[in-house]
Amino acid sequence: MSSARQPTDSANESNQTRAQGVSSSPGTMTAEDLLRSAFKYQDAFVSYAYGLLQDWALAQDAVQEAFIVLQKKHAEFRPDASVYAWARQIVRFEALNILRSRQRESYFIDDELFRLVDQQFERHLDLDAVVALESRKAALQHCMSRLDGESVSLLLGFYKDTLSCEKLAEAQRKSVNAIRLSLSRIRTKLRECVQRQLALGEARP
């Protein structure tokens, strides 16, 4: 597989080194450090791979293979390059490899699709947007961990299992209005908690 080029970010990247996963120290990053930095963007990479492959399982495979390649090629990474941009190119190559390996299964490589996905991804999900999304995800996970078991169960039932308020009310032996009120309170609590966590993150040097 061809080596991925390593595009550099803009001049103000030095002010965002820690958040963006770019090494500012001389020398080569270790494989572990590089993988740790790239892993922060895993969700974004999976979304990107899905745009290319149109299959969530294959997208996950592409990202996992990309992480393996990234570890093997860590010595090729330049300290002044963007981990995010370099790793995303590796994900792209792995997605192409998956498509090539599955051509016998009626898969085909649509160059125009790849080009459009790249354009849309760069337009709507640049590095700053990815960092913001990862920060919000971390804040939400923290806030979810602070909820009691009953609240978590209610949220999972409503959002993950797509149960109606009527079904949840029946399961919990409560009125429908009580379920709706509980969901509203939990959402408000989560929203306020996430906002506080994000504000704390921005306040840190």
C-alpha cells in the first residue's frame, strides 16, 4: 500500500497542538503516542469510512486496519504534521483496499463518490469541528456517568430501543405524563451538565 502523504495544518496550529494531536517536540512520536492521538478521532474516521463504503461494519474494519497500519508506519510520521489528516488518509487507503478486495462481490470503486465524500467531509467536518465533537462526546459521557440507574435506563429505552412513552410507562408502571416529565428533566440536566463541562474545558489553559 502506498505511504500516506502528511499534509500540514495552518500556522495557528501551534496554539492547538494538544487538542489536535500534533507533536510539538523534536523527534519521532512513539507508536503508542501516535495511536493514542489518532484514537481520539475514531468516531470521525468511522463516519468518513462509512461515507466511502456505505456499510458500518466495513467502515469499522477500515478504521481498525488503518490503526494497525498507522502503528507499523509510525516512524514515517513527521512531528510537524497533523495526526488527524495523516490518519484520515490511511483510512481512505484502507477503504479503497476493502473495495478492491470485494470487487468480486459486486462492489465497485466509484472515484466520483470518493471525491464528493472528501469534499463534504472537509467542508463540514474539519479538524476544529472534529475536536469540538470529541469534546462534546467526552462531556456527555461524563454527565451520563453521573445519572442514576433509573434515568439511564429510561434514556436508553427511549433513544436506543426507540420505545414510546406509552411502552415505557407500561414497563415502569407509571403514567405517560410522568415518563414525559422525567425525560424532560433528564435532558435538561444533561444539557446543563454538558455546557458546564465544555465551559470548564475552554477555561483550562
